[in-house]
Amino acid sequence: MDPKISYFQTFIVASKTKSFSKAAKRLGITQGTVSNHISALEKFFDAQLFLRTPEGVDLTPEGKILYERAEKILDLLNESKMLMRAIHENPEGIIRIYASTTPGEHILPSIIKEYKNSYKNVDFEMTISDSEKCFKALDEGLADIAAVGYLKNKNYEYTIIGKDRLVLIVPPNHPLAKKGVAKLEDILKEDYIDREVGSGTREAFIKALNEKGYSIMDLNVVMRVGSHSAVITAVSEGYGVSIVSEIPAKKAEDAGLVKIVPVEDLDIVRYLYLVKSRRPKNPSAVKSFWEFVTNI
């Protein structure tokens, strides 16, 4: 069994006091415990460290070698501990985030900005992808944190960072825009702009379709694109209709690009999550950011 740090502390005190009983008294342990610690060190180094004398104990030549280095070892360990504590209090370095479109483009930027007001030495590398690829990056150690629109499973440590409603968008001059309301059966009749496989938005919409007795096969999908902005562009240019996050949809509607149409028999609300890697590359910075987010 490898020796513990406390064994070296016992060894140093015994060396200085030249007595196991005095070392025990100073350390607040029994003399038997002192003997056990020294015995473990002697076994580990395969050397006798002390000579027993009528007055107490003296270091052997091997013991003197260890004594010269043991204090340095403990000093380095204490210094390392203090430096680590300083990093916890003042984290630095990079946090790698993989984020799906909605949280990555519309939720996280303001959170990160607020966090960096207090922790200026932490920087962020954000990669925008679909939720499935975000989980893959997390599992492969490419990401410290993922920001996603659904949970793959609940084996991850996660926290909710927002709530998102999915809405129907159509071109501004579309008949449904003029009508001002739609039903699910109307969507099934239209050309549909779909998100890529692995998208959290797509997963939420498929789940809602299934609950209504339909599947993705019931949609007339004319193209599949990789982001909300690409969907909005396709819809605004008249290629079809789509279900997207309400956050970018409102911005696009305000810009006159699309029209949001309420769907009477379809109400899709989902949560947005931060998911933490089990082994982040920069644990101190990730811990600091995670505590910041969970206390907002």
C-alpha cells in the first residue's frame, strides 16, 4: 500500500522530536499510530528509517535522505493546494461549449457576458451544432458543457436555462398568414422545411406529432436544413412552412421575413438545458460557471 501524506508528516515530527511518544503527543495520535506510519514508510522504501536508542530514535542514513526530501515534498504539496484554491477562487482558461442553435445563439451569449463581468480570465469556445452532435462531443471529451434542446437521458448532470415555445412560420403573403390561424392538418398539406436529424426542435415536433397520431412521414418534407436561420430563409423565400423556436421566429417576423401563425390544436413547449461533462478539461472554470448559472 502506498504511503499517505500523513505518514510523511508523522515521519518529519518524529525526526525533529527524536521520539515516537513526543511525536504522538504533538500530532494528537497514539504512539502505536506513529509506529504504524513509520513501519509503512519503511516497507514502502524497503529501508530502515530510524535507529531505536535509550533516549528515543535517531535517523539512519536512509532516514536522513528521506528527511531532506520529505519537507520539500510537503512544501510543494501545500503550495500546490494553495495554488489550486486560488484557481477555484479566480478561475482562468477556456470552457468548451457545444450548443444547439436556440440556446447557443439566443440564450448563452447574455449568460456568458454576465459571467465574464466577474470572471474576466475565463474564455469560451462555442461550437454551434445540433443536439445529437452536442451529446456526442460531450461523450468524446470534445466539450466541457453542452447546451441542448432536449435530454438524451437523465444520466447527465444538467440544469434548465430556459423555456422555449415552438411556433409555425409561413411566408408573409401565405394564405395561412392572411387567415391568422391554423390547424395541424393545415401543416400536413403544406410543403414543409425540416430541421436536420438530431435537432432538438425536430425531436420536440416529432414527439408532438406522435402524440397526435402522426409521424414525420406524414409531412411533405421538401428540404432539410441545419439551423433556424436557414429554415427562416427558406420559408421567407416561399419554399414552404416550418415549426421553429419562437425566439428567432419573433425576430424574423419583426423584420418582415415571415409570419407566425398560431396552431389551434398544437402547443409545443420545451425546456433548454445545460449538460455538464463528467470529466471537463478545465474543472475549476467549469465548476465556477456551473455554479454561476445554477444561481441565476
